Amino acid sequence: MTATGTEPFGFFTWDAFRAGWYLSWRLFVRMLLAGLVLGITVPIMVPLLGVIGGVIAVLGALALLGWVFTLVPRIASEWSEQRYGRPLDRWLHVWWGITWRSIVVGLVCSVILGIPGGVGGSLVTAYHASALGVLGGLVVLLVVIANSVGGLLGQGWAMSRVVLNELGGAAPLAPTWTPQSALTPIVADPPPPAAPQAAPTSEGKRQCPKCGLYETERGSVIGWYCKVCGWREARR
């Protein structure tokens, strides 16, 4: 993975969005799978085992929370190792640095987008069956999209800053492949030089390069040729 912007990433950059997607998607998938497992097993265990099942369910929920706590620094460490070739060690600092920055960004986005979101919701409630209601729904949808994009940008920006702080500054890894344009160009071998032609004599005849005689004649079709050894001038 190679860098396309400055380090750490600026907030409104494509690199920040990609980093935020890297963190958010992996976090969402893992939490979804864990939630599905917990949601399936708890309703089965509690009726079958009674109090013991409830205790196991509580312990399982606590274990799940502890595992979720390690997800953010674990994913950030994987991102750091892929981008900079160095993993992260202080997971608590990584978790706290990314979490509080993401929370601040989320609060700022909520404040900024709260007014248009409230207006859109009011239009949907009051004019749900008219054009104003459709407009309000569109405003609400745009607010949701903007809020999601802002969250991704905030998480990517936060992860970039925290990782570089933990590494003490680092340069991204060089690409493992070299574009064809950067390779040494392949130059075709030049054609071999043509054999020098014998210069005409004062009598208007050429010396034959094969037998050395001047028994040559210029034909209208085949060009110069030797009447003794059969040499013919190469046609170009």
C-alpha cells in the first residue's frame, strides 16, 4: 500500500476516507459476527440452564466487550504494519487516541448536520404525502450520508495521527512492483551496416566486390551485376 497524500492525512482527503473505511469495515464485520453468535446462544442457554445459563451469558457478554475493546488497536496495528512495516505496541494508547478523536468528530458532525436533519424530519412529518415531504426525506437521506462520510473521514484521520505518533514518524513502504515506464527501456539492436558499394571507374563501370574485376554492367531491372562471377547488387 503506498501513500498518495501528506502524512498524517488531512481530514478532507481521499487517504483519510480509505483509512476510515479500512478501520470501520473490519470493525463492523467482526462485531456483527460476534453479536450474531451471542444473540443466538443466549436465548438457547438461559431457558435450558436457568441461573447457570444466565451467568454464562453475562460472562460471555463481558468477554465480548473485552474483545471489542481490542479490535480498534488490533486493526490499527494491522494497518500500520501494512503501510509502514511496523506494528503498534501500546494498544491502550492507540484505542484511546482513536476513540476520543472519533467521538469529537461525531459530535461536531451531529451539531452541524442537526439543523438540516431536524428541518427534513419536520417536513416529512408534516407533509409526508406531498412534494415537501419528499424533499424532507431527501434532506434526511443526504444528512445521513454526510454524517456517515464524516465519520469515516474522522476515523481515518484519527488513525493516521495516532499511528504516526506511536511510530514517532515513519515513511510509507515503497511499492513492491515497478511500473514498466520506470524500467530500463528495451532498445532494438541497430541493423547491420550495408556492405560498401564499389565506386564507379572512369569508364563508368564498377569494380566487382566479389572477384575484383571491372566486368560489370548495369541492367535496367536487376541493377549492377558481374558478367564473370555472377555477383549482383543488393536491391533496397
